[in-house]
Amino acid sequence: MVSFFKSRKNADTQKQNDPTQVKLPDWFNKDFLKQELADHFAGDEVALKVSTPTGVVLNNRFGIHLLGESGLLESVPWVAVSHLRFDGKQRLLTISFSRIDADPVELRVAATDPQEFMEAAKEHLDHSIVLVRSKKTESGVTLRGTVRRDHEGEMLVLINAVTAGPVAQSEVDDFEGELREMVDL
């Protein structure tokens, strides 16, 4: 399987300077999309799509997905996505992840203004975030805790160290406990 959301920049950003070279792939059609999504998402409707030189990026209530000629290449749930940014001049969609140590992925897209795609993504992201708090540890390290809700309503806690330094596991556990208490988990 091709790994689409690895901790690296996507090679698509280094190719395809001509906007006319980025178009919806010939193999992509509505019937292919419906069948592929039915196989993986029990017929859930896709919110929106944008095309890249390597495939089609979709977003729906489950997350962001890459479809290629051979089918679904990879899916990332909304709880794993921190934010998306679109640079219209460069036509770059940047996907940043909840894990601070994961590098963002940049994808060149065909659209110069994928407004609907971004609005749908923002709605899904906003729905997944329940609570965000920061706390400074005794050693001076700042922790960021986020309570996220997945597409089934299940909540989980993500804790990242925002600044470098040693952190005792007991401090992380205590912070997680505080966050769980705030949302009755």
C-alpha cells in the first residue's frame, strides 16, 4: 500500500508547475467512487473532493481519504488531523496532524479555490474537537491536551509536549485525568 500521510512532505509539491497538468484522472468517475466508498464506508456520502497528480483527495464524516487508480490508498480519521490550510497561489493543500512530531503533508491540487472542500473539512474538524487545554509541568515543559470525538461519538484524549524537555509520566497521567474529568470520561 502506498503511504500517503507519512511524516514527510509529499513529492507532488515538487512537480506539476503547470496548473493545466493537474486534472481529475481519466480513471476517476462517479461509479468508481460510489463503489470504492461503498466497499470501505458502507455507502457514506463523500462531502467533497479535490484532485492531485497522484489521485483524488476526499473528505467525509470519517476523515480524509486518498483514492488512486487501484482504489483506496489511505484514510486518516479527523481525530488525527490538527488542521488544513490552502495556499491558493501555489494550489497547495497542507494537512497538519494531531501528533506534533508528524510533519505536515503538502499536496498540489487542481482547484484554485476549493472553498467547499475546505468548509466541509472545517466543519468535520470543529465537530471532532471537544476541549483543548495547556498545562506547564514542574520541569517547565508545556503540555497540550486535546479531547477529540471520532465519527461514532467516542471521545479520546491526545497529549503532546509543546516544548522540549523531560516530563514525568505521572504528570502526563495527571493531566489526562484532569481532562477526562472535565468532559466526564
